[in-house]
Amino acid sequence: MSRIGKQPVTIPAGVKVAVAGNVVSVEGPKGKLSKPFPKEIGVTVANNVVNVADLTVKKGKDGKDVGTAGALHGTIRAIIRNMVEGVATGYTKTLLIEGVGFKAILKGKVLDLALGYSHPIQYTIPEGVNVVVTDGTKLVITGADRHMVGQVASSIKLYKPVEPYKGKGVRVEGEYVRRKEGKKTA
């Protein structure tokens, strides 16, 4: 059994959690999320607490509990906690664009990126994620779904990863990039 999976998830005020079969739905001030889970995992809601249980647990030869869905147990509990936290407070990632002529322009739901290539890059922002561009070089990505916010940030960053010599490219705010020394002339 998972130590993390056994811990209950407390539901903050203003958030509603519903379980229908193997689908967990969470609704709060920042949005609405729902996700299906395997039938081997049981999710129950009672007294503003969500509990996750491994339904495949059996006693082993040594008397200890052994479950076949142990790896899923902790993962699903963490996903439900992220859903509850996301609809209550939301998630944010900040990207910085560095380089001469590098910039971003938001046109509706399409992000237009100029990252030193011969053509502009058009990135369509998925539903449930908001992007705000400030100063043309700072992107603030927000949303209720932690996975989607991270995926959007990662996808944008992959267009131009930071190179170690001049530090040009797209980076997450606070990320450390190891810089290399250039060629030495004689």
C-alpha cells in the first residue's frame, strides 16, 4: 500500500467533489475538472475529505497488506489533490523569452512566437488554459488543470530551448541554465 495514497485529501470551502462510478468530478471557483480512474481504485467522499483506497489489497504470506494497484494508489491520490487545489486556487507558470528580436504576441487563442527562425511559430492555446503576454517577452500561463498548465509551458519551451553560450531561448522563471565559456582566441 502507498503511504501517500493512504493520506486523506481535505476539501476546502467552495469546492464540491462528486464520485460517479469511477469518474471523479471537482468543481470550484476557478473551474470544473473531471477525470476517470481505474476500477481497482476506490474513491470515497465524506465529511469534506476524499479517501482513496486500493481495492486489490490482500494479506500476503508474511501477514502484510499487498495490493496489485499500489503504484496507482498514490498517483491517483496526488492527481485528485491537484484537481482540488487547481479548482480552488489555480496553477501558474511563468516563461521568459530572452534573445535579440525574440518576442511573443497573443492574437485571440493563438500565440505568435518570433524565436529567431525564418518563420513565426503559431501555437494554439488549448481550452481551460489562459496565457497573458507582458512586455512581449514574459508569458504567464494559468489554469485549473496542473497537467495542462505544465504541458503548455513545456510545449512552448520546446520551440527554442535555452542554449548555454548566450542564454538565448525560452526558459521557466527561476530555472537555472548552466552557462559555458565560448572559444578562446590566441
